[in-house]
Amino acid sequence: DAKGALINVVGGSDLTLGEAEECAKIIGKRIDPHARIIWGATSEASEQDGYVRVLVVLTGVRSEQIHGSRRRSDLADARARSIQFIG
């Protein structure tokens, strides 16, 4: 589970603070219950009323599909197994 989230909710002029908060709560239910969540909301005249855009940046996620910082020994092993092209 993610250990933190940064949430940005953008909507039209009809977006309420309660609706934006509900977006943050929905996301909060799907990550670590002790995660730190920072959220904010803006309304933009260029956005269509009745729609919202939500950007979520998660931190502290552990997954085999995510490449983050590695230990030096892991990097050395990866380099040893990699293909080298000689031109």
C-alpha cells in the first residue's frame, strides 16, 4: 500500500469543496490507513461543469513493476546480466 498521496482535484465552476473532499476520501480508502494525504482543489472556468479531473501521486509504493532506487549490489547484478552492444 502507498504510504502517502498528493491529490489534486480540478473541476468546473460547480465543483464544491465537499465533492473534492469526497474524491480524497475515496482514494484514502484504497491506500494504507496511516498514509499521509495532502489534497487540494481548484475550479477553472475552462473546465466543463459536471466533470472533475483528479491527479494522484502516490509515494512509498512497493511493486515489482516499479523501478526505484536499488542497492549497489542489485545494480551490479543487473549490469552483469545486461546485453552489451559493440559498434
